[in-house]
Amino acid sequence: MHGIIDSADTFIIRENSSLAIVLANAGYDVWVGNVRGNRYSRRHVFLDPDIDKEFWDFSFHEYGFYDLPAIIDFVLDKTGEKSLSAIGHSLGNTIFYVLGSKREEYNQKIKVIIAVSPISYLSNLKNSVAKLMEAMPAISNFFILIGEEEFVGDNTPIVQGLRVVCGCKKYYELCVNGLFFTIAGRDPEELEPNFFQTVVAHYPTGSSRKTALHVSQIGLRKTFAEFDYERRNNDVYNSTTPPEYDLNKVVMKVVLVAGRNDEISTLDDVHLLRKRLPNTDYIVVGRKKFNHIDAVWGRNMKKYLFPHIFHFLEKYN
């Protein structure tokens, strides 16, 4: 499962070096999911995402409570299996914690979730990521003011502009060092200019304003909790504050795969998560420059990441 404003593309755009392809070539039955709101998940029985704001009334809570179990049940129904192994990147792991805490029966359907660059607590952010978190409520209010609920979707002006600029090799340094690495952590050896053009063609691919705001709430409030509706909390939760996700209920095996150079999923925050999950393994990737995006786009993932993934898939199969 992919991270925020991403899609299933992230696991195949490195072609034969991509995780999904490497797993398939090793004999695994591979299914790659998309959550609502990205380029592949915009269809609705009644609502048009280009017109109806109601379509975008979701955060990552809905990903974990509705979308993920639907994907899991679909795969298990098609394969006839009773459980599956999972791999997530970034927010693609967060939704498994939502699932395990809010729909406990699904813990039994997951043999293991290999959580690469896991996101749950965002209490120890620094530099550009911390500033982005602080700015997100104001950005959200601006989106509300202009009547926009889609967040950096394919056809939005900001993404179209990003692709025009960052799709040119001559702006590689500006875009990679000035944007991507300031947020994810710097590792230029793993994201070369030719491949970066491919990345920009596939990322970002959209989510909802509410999802981005929910992520920022976790960082600003320093608690892993449901969406904060502020004045409406009493109506929604019968409480003035949103309830925390009970991680004690997430009894599925969770393997936390962290990186020293990850500016988003910091080691301190991964340690917080590790303390609260009852059934974990933990590993820090050996490559010191391993950042948040090396986990899906790194040139040499086969060397420093995939051996760990194969080890844990075999261990908990």
C-alpha cells in the first residue's frame, strides 16, 4: 500500500528493480492497492470528484476503516486464502494501524505487515517537514476559502506546474534539492536525473485536503488520534477531543523498517510507535543515507532494502 498523495505506480516505476516486479519474479502473488482520491480511485456511484465536494470528505481514517478492508477481502476472495502478508510505505502503514484498532477482526487476516518508513507519531519532526506541518492548517483554510477539497491531484494547477518545471532535466537540482530532499532527506545517489522525470510524471497524484490536515493534526497535537473536528467533536465523538487509536488492539505482526536519514519517519517517532504496538520486529536499514523515498524509488533498493523484506516475508509466511 502506497503513501500519501501517491498511487500503486510507486511500486512499479523502477521497472524490473521495483518492489512489485521483484516480488512477482520471485514467485509471489502480488496485489497493489490504491486508496480513494488518487488518479486510479476517482469513480463513485453518485458523486463526481470534479464537481461534488462530498466526494472528498475523507481522511486516512476512511482509508483504514473502509478502503483497506475492502481491498483485503477482495484479494482473499479471489485467492481463496484466509490471510495475507502486506507491505506498506509511509501512510500506507498508518492505515493498517487504523484497521487493526478499529476493526479488530482484520488482525487475523494479516500474517505480517512490513512497515517501511512507518508513519504514526509525528512528534519529532524537524526542518522543512516541521514547518510544513505548522503551515498545513493555514493551507487547509486557504483551500476552504477557494472552495477546493482535492489536494495536489493530477489535474490541479499546482501539479501541472510542478510537472512542467520538474519534468525538465535542467531543473533537476532545483526540484530535487529544493523540494523533495528537503522533505524526505537527502540521498542524490539514489534518485538520478533520468529517473526523476519518471517520478514527476507519476507523483504526486492526489488526495483530499482533509487527509493532509489529519496528518498535520497528528504532528501538531502529538497524538495518534482520529480527525479533529474542533467544535464538532462533541457531535461526532461525544467528546471535546478526538479519541486516540488504541494500538494495543493492533495485534497483527508489524515489522518496522526505519532509516537514519528519514526526515518524515524519524527514528525517535518510530521508537514511540514501537513501544505502543504489542507485536513488532524492528530494523534500521544499514544504508546511512536511506531516506523516506529510497524505500520506493531508490536506485539500489535490491541491495539495502529488499533482502530485509524477503527475510520477513519468509519468516512470517
